[in-house]
Amino acid sequence: KQEVTQIPAALSVPEGENLVLNCSFTDSAIYNLQWFRQDPGKGLTSLLLIQSSQREQTSGRLNASLDKSSGRSTLYIAASQPGDSATYLCAVPLGSSNTGKLIFGQGTTLQVKP
Amino acid sequence: DVKVTQSSRYLVKRTGEKVFLECVQDMDHENMFWYRQDPGLGLRLIYFSYDVKMKEKGDIPEGYSVSREKKERFSLILESASTNQTSMYLCASSSSVEADTFGSGTRLTVV
């Protein structure tokens, strides 16, 4: 059974720091991996999608890497800003195809202090 | 630019009421999903649908039903609302080649 874990559960950093959020999964036969952002009381916004054949994806100050063999993904945020404060969730599809049914981690809540 | 629309941001309903949560997507996606999100439990899949008129149970379908009469619309129904169904409900859609897109969520309180 696929399980997704995110560490740490919460993180507080001063503005300007580079930081790394971690995501691990137990079954390496994944189709893809997604990183989402969730602001308090809001829905999920897709940040990055990494296909199983890819090693990383970049969008602006965000870089996500994927190492299937070790069951890990990291989300790197460069030069953090207070506007980056949110909960970050990673998710993988159930099974080895793109079923759309996602298994989520519990999320990392990030606070960036001015 | 809104792609997945959930009809209500906040709802307050009484115990025993029948509750309808509506979700509409404009991306012509085949797949649609309903999740609920609770503190400490994360997101859990309630029901999903791969096509019109089709539905399948997710991890926690008890107390819920769904309807998909048109490709773009997926409704979640609480047949008789209970206080333990107080939660954030999130709708999502996807296709076989695109990432999942989520709506803005409906915060349901059952009193």
C-alpha cells in the first residue's frame, strides 16, 4: 500500500532563506508526482508535476526533484518570501498509471517571516 | 481563468438535512473526484468518476453518494448530514495526460 510522508510537518524561516521540503513514498512504481500549495481555507494549487521519467522540474523560484529508486522528492524554494507562507503537499497517483486518484502526504506548513 | 468551480465556499446545514455540493469543470476532463480534508487526517478520497454516469467508491464513501449526469458536472450528496461530516470538501478533475486541478473548496459545517 502506497504511503506518502512529508517531513517536517512545519517550518519557520526568515525571509530570503533557501529551503527544502521533503516528500517520501513507499512504492517506487509511481506514474508521476505532484507538488501543491494550499493557502489557509483555500483549495489546492498545482505547483509542479514531475513525470516518472523526469528527474526534476523548475518553475520560477521552485525546483522539484524526483528520485524514484530511493522513494523521495524534494521541493526547493529559493530566496523565500513571506508570500510563500502556505502548506505544501506532495501527492502520487494510486497505482502505476495516471489514475488521477491521488495519495497525499500530510503536508508541510511553511511560515516565512519578514 | 477558473477551471474547477465549486458552487459554495461556505455552507452551514442542520443534522439530517440532505446536502448537495456541486462541482463544475470546463477542461473537458474525463475524471472527477471528491475529497474531504480534515486536520490530522489529510485528504481522503470519497468518490470518483471516470465517465458520465459512472462512479466508484473511494476510501471513505459511507454517508455519501454522487451524481454525474454530464461530463462537466460532478455532485456530492450527503443523504442525511451528520456532525462528523463537518469538513473541507475539495473537488478535482484530471485527464490521462494532464495534472489534477482542484477547486477552491467548500467548508461545510453541520450543526
